[in-house]
Amino acid sequence: MKSTLSPEFLRTSPLKLVFFGGKGGVGKTTCATATALVLAQNLAHQKFLLISTDPAHSVKNILDNMNFPENLEVRELDAAISLQQFKAKYDGLLKQIAERGTFLDQEDIQGMMDTALPGMDELAAYLEIAAWVQQNQYDRIIVDTAPTGHTLRLLEMPELIRRWLVALDTLLAKHRYMRRRFAHNHQLDHLDEFLQGMNDDLMAIQNLLMDTQRCRFVLVIQAEAMIVEESIDLIIALDQKHIPHSDIVVNQLQPKNDCEWCSYERTRQMQVLKQAFASLTNSIFWGLPVLVVEPRGIFLYDIWQSVVVVELNINNVDESSFSAIKHQTSFLVIEPLAPPSKTLRLIIFAGKGGVGKTTMACATALRMHNEYSNQRLLLFSTDPAHSVSDCLGVRIKAIPTPVMPNLDAQEINAEADFGCIRHEFTEELDSFLKAALPNLDITFDREVMEHLLDLAPPGLDEIMALTEIMDHIDNGIYDTIIVDAAPIGHLLRLLEMPELIRDWLKLFFSLLLKYRKVMRLPHLTERLVKLSRGLKKLQSLLRNPEKTGLYVVTIPTQLAIDKTIDMINSLQKIGILSRGLLMNQMTPINECVFCRSRSQREAIQITRAREVFSDQPQARIFRQTDPTGLNRLTSLGQALYQKSIKV
């Protein structure tokens, strides 16, 4: 029965900023866009802004060229444009600060600004959101975020900006001291006021993020074991940052009917939600049904009409009627692919969030383990929101962790790795200064040098961690590395970022060489040289089709196929070609009216994919029981690929 209640984020309230977040593919964009449309329609006297911060934007795709209310503005943040505007506004001031506070000359400063700032795209986008909040020109801002790991990065942006402002303030500290000491001038100049203004903006947005009346983070989930696990981790992170949350949207709940498959799916969903209810006791769970029609365009207005409060009750379900499904051990795959060659050094699984990249990567690693028993394999996750542990049912660490003989897995912790480098840099700098200048107080110059790494491009940490792949290959420990990649937008940014990082490294090396009498840092230099070499090798490996295999994972929805087309085109531009397409999560064929309707809708997208990607093999994988754990994944791996002739 439909609930008469509705979530606060759909009603008139003091809320100014609402984030929709969660694992990729759960329906964040749909929920955020539908919310903005309903609010704009129902509250015509108010003004709303819908923002997408996901590098792989989907908002305009699902709006499908529809006309929306005049009191709603829609923006998909373009990081490059945000950065361009940021530089146009602040470049001159930043150079003045650098000139006052360092031993660097104008050429060095220009190089630092040109190479560090391109990595500040996320920061610039964050400041843009902060500015809209400060200007108070919208009654409410609704934010469609990137998948979990990168949403956390966005919410950590205040800390990055704080470090950046401290670094800039350190550059001014010496000049400020000299002005006060010798000119007796204690007034703030235009540069001090610039930094103070940015700090005030930072504090305002940070206070808003923690304001229980004005800010809300809405978690969107689906009743899948891995999604619930990741969502619990996200809620813990939100609590640590004191960001208010209370509403959880459970998307795509199966209908209650007589269909054996639908009944099994609904019961399984309720069983999965047990864990969510037990772990997230202070949350209100709102349910949205799985729809026959893909929610796009004008259909978005109807999404929230079906919302209900989820009540957990699985005791009245007769599981015996679908025991065959529950204990199913095989998987149905049409047109399985040829097994990946044992000569490949790198195998990457890429796609939109929530399409099953982790599952396919894990199943492939297990298939290769069975196929090539002497091959040394590493399953490597680059997604900040790791799922490999949950998928395998094995606790995976930030270092290679044994799963089976000759098969290890690793979930990198990029931020922690870069934190270690920053700590080592500070210690090395401290040792050098004590040895070289033991009797000289150079407090200001020392602080400037200590903060040099804080001006490095964001993303450097992830690139440094990614080059661990080359370490593993160069060390000869592994024959093949299977990569569970981050969602589309972030993967593309990582693959395109090496050029930026290499430019920054060149600048850093030139500074170390030019000022070697001032800064002798052999350990840091060695780390950066190693990174530079690793980047060159990684770029070369990615563009070598004989050594690298890319497999694209997608699902039969219009949005997913749109994103897949964009991704494959972007990857081709940087020289990375796809070996095959895995069409995942197809609806099983049966006599159920609901299932048949979904299958017919999916058939349109499957035909489209076959036409667009006619030059590559395509496997089609049907929805079956939850493919987690080593046994189930091994069965899936056997079904995904054809039997090969062993030589």
C-alpha cells in the first residue's frame, strides 16, 4: 500500500543543499533529476539548481531534450571550464603570492602555475558550488554526485583547499613579517584579503555541509549485497565528516507477483536489506519499484509517486517454490567470448558504475587461474570505492593478498601511499636543513619548501599508486594483471592525466636541479624519477594491443549504452582499443508479463549495441543468483568464455 509520507527533500523545508550519492549504477542521477523536477513543478515561487559533478555526466541524457520548469537551472560541471575561469580570476594574484614568498624566479613560478593548476579542476568545481551557495541565488541546490569513491573525494575537498591555502599563506608569511617588523605596517594588503576571503568561503561551505537543518546527503542504494556493504562504509565516512544524512532510497525493488523469478528476487532483496536495517538504524528507508519503462524525460515526474516506506518482512514468503533458482549453480551466457590470451600482461574491465565490472574482473581472474594454472595472476582494483573484497568474500589488503595459489588480489590505497611520500619528504627536508644550515633560522623558507608537495596536482596520488602495476610487471612477480577499473569518468581522467603529471614532474626536476644548493633531496628525487619511468612504461603498455586487453562491461539500458559509446570513442582517441563487450544483467526469459516487458525494452538496446559495436564480439549475461564468493564466480568465469584448446 502506498505511503502518505514523503521524504523531506521533496518538501518545503530549510534545506539549501542536497547531495544524492552512492555506488555507481544505483540510480543517483534519476533520483536527483526527478527530485529537482518535482520541486520546481510544485514550488513555482522558488528557484532550484541541479548540478552534476560526475565526470561522466548523465543528467542531460536522461532529461532527453525535454522542456523543464523555468525556475529550474541544470548544469553539468565542466572541470576544464571551471579551471579556465578560476585561472582567469586568480592567476595574477597567485603569481604575486609566489613571487613574494619563494626563492623561485618568474619563469619557475609561471611553470608551477601552469602545471599545478590543471590538476585543480575538482577544486575549481567545488569552489564554484561554494560560490553559488554563498550568493544565495537558489532556494535549493541538488547535487548529482559521482560514484562513492569520488564523492568522498569531493567531500574531502575542504581539507585539500585548506592545505592549499596554508601553502599559499606560508608563501606570504615572510613578506608579512618583514612588513610588520620594519615598516610597522600591520594592515592586510590585497593578497592577504584574497586568502582571507577564500578561507571565509571555505568555512561557510564547510559549516553548511555540517548543518543538519540546511544540508542533507541522500544515499541511493539497491538491495544487492556488495552495494549495501559499500553504502555502510559511505555512511561511516559521512558520520566522520559530520555530514547529516537520514534518508536512504532503495531503488529498483522487485514487484510482488506470482512469477517465480520476481518472487525470488524480491525475497533475496529483503534478505540483503536485513543487513542494511541492522547497520543503519537511524535511517529512514524509502522504496522505489523497478520500472518497465526506463525513467527518462517526462517519465521522471512520476518517479516519486511510487515511493513507499520500506517495511522489512520476509517471514511470510514461501521459499520452497523457487528453491531451484536459489540453489542454481550455472550461469546463462549467450555467445561467450574467447578466453583472454595468456600473453596479455594487462587486462582492464571498464564501464559505467554499477554494470558489474568488479564481478567480471573477479570471474575472469578465476577463469584464467583455472585455464593457465602456472600463470601468476594479480587482480588489481583502482576504484577508490573498492568492491573486490566483498565480491570474492576474501579480505583484500592494500598489498598483494593471496586468494589462491598463483592468484593474488590488491586494493590500492592511493591517499595513504601519497601521505607516506609527503611524510618522507618532510623528514628528508628536515635532515638536510639541519645538516646544511645548522645555525641559521630559515623558518619561512623551510615552511615554503615543506608545502611544495601540497601544490602538486590532485590525482598525483592515484597515478603514483597506478604505477604499482608497472612495479609488479617489472619485478617479474606476475605474468598478467587484471584491473577492476574505476567508473567511466574517473578512469578516463586517470588515463589522460599522465601527460599532466609528467609536465609537473619535469618542472619539479628542473627546480631540484636549478636549486640543488638550496634543496638536496635525493630520496624524493629517486621516488619521482621512478614515477616518471613508470608512467612512460604504463602509457606504452596501455597502447600495445598485443600486451593490453580492454573489456567493456555494460547493461541493456539506453543511458548505459550512450555512456559506453562515449567511453569507447574516448579510449580510442588515446590509443586504447576494446577486445570485447560484456552485456550484463539481462532479464531472464519466462512467461511473467513484467519480465517479458523488461526483456522487450532491453532487446532494443541489445540490437543497438550489436549495430554500434559490430566490429567486436559481444557476450550476453542473464541475471541470475548473486554472483559472489569464489565458487559462484568460478562458475560465472566458466560460462563467460568459450572452451579453449590447450596447447
